[in-house]
Amino acid sequence: MLEKRLGSLPVIADFCRRIDIAGIIDRLCPIRDVALATHGQVIEILIANRLTQPSAMTGICDWARAWAVGEVYGIAASSLGDDRLGRALDAVADNVDTIVGTVGASAIEVFGINVTRLHWDMTSISLFGAYSQNDPDYPQPGWGHPKDRRPDLKQIQAGIAVSADGAVPVFHQVYDGGAGEIAQVVDAMHALQDLADTPGFLMVGDSKLISYGNLSAMTDTAVWFLAPLAASRVPAGLFAGIDPAATVAVDYIAQRDAAKSAEQRCVYRVTEDVMHLPGPRKTDRVHAVRRILVHSSANQNAAHTARQLKLGKARTDLDTLARTAGTRYHPDTAAVTAKADQISKKRRVGAYLRTTITTDPDTGKPVFAWHFDQDAIDAETATDGWYALLTNLDPADADPAEVLRRYKGQTAVEQRYATVKGPLAVAPIFLQTNRRITALITVICLALLIFSLIEREVRQRLAEQHRHDMTGFYAFDNRAVRPTARLILHALNDLRLIPAHDHQPPKIPTPGWLQAQLLALLNVDPTRPRWL
């Protein structure tokens, strides 16, 4: 009999079993005993599909036949038709909030995840279809500001909270496509506060976290917060007026700089003041919060390079306009003015472009002259590399350098979103109802949870051995790299299974050297699973 692909199915099944995903769903969504598969079992299989070979609902049967799904999960591929999958999604949608909270709490307890600091962010997921008739009890697809630059498609939004410990997405929520991010912060904060269930919970987010209402709610509930101040809310002249001698260097090395020499690494410097945020009414209390002013040499260099590039391109365009003013290309003042405005907008140099348009007294043709205002350029240059963070953390617990270090973990949530939209193949999606969209996004986020737990487990076991890197992930490159979940699952993909035949039990060929190492670190023995 032909081999089936086993891949990482035993690992995925084992991690799902550890946090009891099927059990949690089945207790909330019971089904008749005569059913060939419970809702929880179907959802675990959908999670496995997302982590191995993401498929449309109509393709799950074919995937299950090619992979050892029947042997690992005890469910026949023929039982996984799209109607059965749809019924499982409907059942999950009815209990999605309880499932998300219970599974997250189970993962925290079983794996000992530290959730005193959680990083929160939202993203959009594009949808194919009109979705003109929706169930009002579930998030509504709608028009918004898509992160994937598909304004032609409706969207749904999702928010996830990632632990600083291992970047594990312990909570997620699905929102209307047109929901404002600022308005979702308070509800998310309460959910995360219940999940963390620990004093000193810190919520880290992007600039949407900062509004008067959100700050009031977080202050009243004794939640610590940390978020960047939007550039549009930075007072004019704030960064230019900072005395460099008053800043302090931060002992922090960005991951992208780990292999670089000291001279090539980004240098961070910080200082601190207080920002006062008044409410919309005169009688509202004024919030006084710590404002950490951060300078990044990498950001400074990037801003300088970008400015020089756009100035160079604008200079070429403006010189061409000066030569062609009064010609058939730009015959009059109106045409020259329109072209100058177009260049200013396209090259983003309006802050320092100065132009004059006069008329030649002899020919009556327009004459165009321009220059860049050096004072304006110098004023902008003085702000290069600076940004501000707002927080209510106790200075005795976190000085400005520590505040920056804690904020730097925010990239973890962005990386997890990249995983959702990349390896887990979430967007764009098409389902018949917004009810099933909500459930499918939950399945995808549960898959992301398992994905992240696998990565965290391997890294923790390596750390216990005083190791951080492994070799063997690349066929013709034996360099040592820090294992990621993507590399781990890809390395396990080649595991095969010989199905049972002629009264012989199923067999698994001996795993390779790297596969054996990973399975040992994950404490999974595919040659002795529950189903053999």
C-alpha cells in the first residue's frame, strides 16, 4: 500500500490534546453518540490542516486521504465533507467567546505561560462576496481601511493578544469590518484582565490604545498600559528641543542586529517627561502620564536616507519643469502650477518646497523657479529618529530604558499576524455566512496558538540545555539558526506512515537526525502514539 504523509500530525494532535481543545468544544457543543466525529474532533482536524497544508473546505477530504488523518485522529476522510465541516463551524460560532477564553486559560495553565505582559493589536481580513444578508448576532463584514490594500473587498477584523513569554496568542476576538480600533480597547482590556487574573497586568498596544476614554478605563481598573504616541499628537518642537546630554543609552540589542558588530548596531537613547491629557469637557480630570522620548539611530539613518532620496527625485522633476515651463507641455501659469503641485504631492516635499511663477515680459510665457527651504529641512532633520511612548508604569518598577525594552516586544504580535496571512493562508476567504467566518477565524487563531506553543516548547527545551540554535534546517547550509515554528513543521513534513495492511499494524520509517531531535524536544514519539 502507498505511504501516507504523517508530517507533524502527531505533534499537532499531541499539543491539541494537552490543552484539551476537542474536550472543551465537545463539552460546550455536545453531539449524538452515533456521530462519526464530534465537533471538537473536526475542529482539531481543521487546525491540523491549517498547520500542514491549508485547504478550502471542499479540499479537506482529499487532504485527509493523502495525510495520515485517519490513523492519527481515528476519523475517516469520508466523514469530513464540507457539510460536516460547516456544521462544526456553526456549533463553534454559537460558543466562540467561551471556547476562546477556556482554551486560552488552559494553554496558560498547562504550559505555564507568563501573562503579566500582553501585546494587543488588530488587523483586517479581506473577504470575497457581497455579504448583503448577515446574522446580526455575529461580526458584520463591511468596508474599512484594509491592511492588505484591497479596498475593493469587504473585510472582517480580528484582534489578538500575544504573551511576552514566547509570543503565544492566548486570546483573540473577531470584530465588524468597519469597527474602529480605538473603540475596541476597553472590551479587550477587560477580557485580557480576566484571562491574566494577576495583579500588575500590562497591556501593550499601538497608538490606537491611546485615547482619553481608554486611559480613563485603564486607570480606573488599575491596568498598566504602554503604547506609542501618534506622530500627529506630538507637540511641535518637542523633539527638536531635547538636549542630547540629558538622554541615557539603553542596553538593548535588536534581534536584527544580533549578528552585527557594535559599530553597526542600532543605538537607542531615552529621556522622560510628563504629558497631560485633558478630557473633552472642562470638568474632566486631566491624566498626567509618563512620556518616554526615544531616539533610534537606525530610524535616524533611515529617515535621512529617505529624505535624500525623495529630495533627489523631486529635484530632477522640478528642474525638468523649470525647463519646460512655457512650452507646449506646460504652456501657461495654470499648467505650471498644477504640475508643481503634483510633484510636491508625489515626492512629499511640500514642507520645504518654495516656488515662484512669474511671466516673461518679452514672451508672455510663464517662468518657473524653485528652491528647498534649508531651515525647514534642518527643523525636520532635528526630529529624525525620535518617537514617544506613553505609559502609567511605576517609575520605581520601570525606568525609561526598561519601558522601551518592554515595548519592543510589540513586534511579536505583528509577526504572528504575518503568520496568519502567510503560512496559515487566511486571506482572502470566502464562506457563505458571517457566522461561519467568525468560527473559521477562531479555528485559524487556535492553529496559531498551537503553532506558537510548538515554537516556544522547542526553544525552552533548548534553553535548558544552554543552547539557542540548531543545525540541519537547510539542505545545503549547515548554519545554526534559532528554530521557528515554520522551520520545525517544515522539517517534520517528510515523516511518512505505512498504513496497516494484511493484519500488519501501521509502521513509521525511522525519522531523520533533525526530526528525531525535534520530536525529543517536543516529547512526542510518533512510533508509539495512542493509535498504534
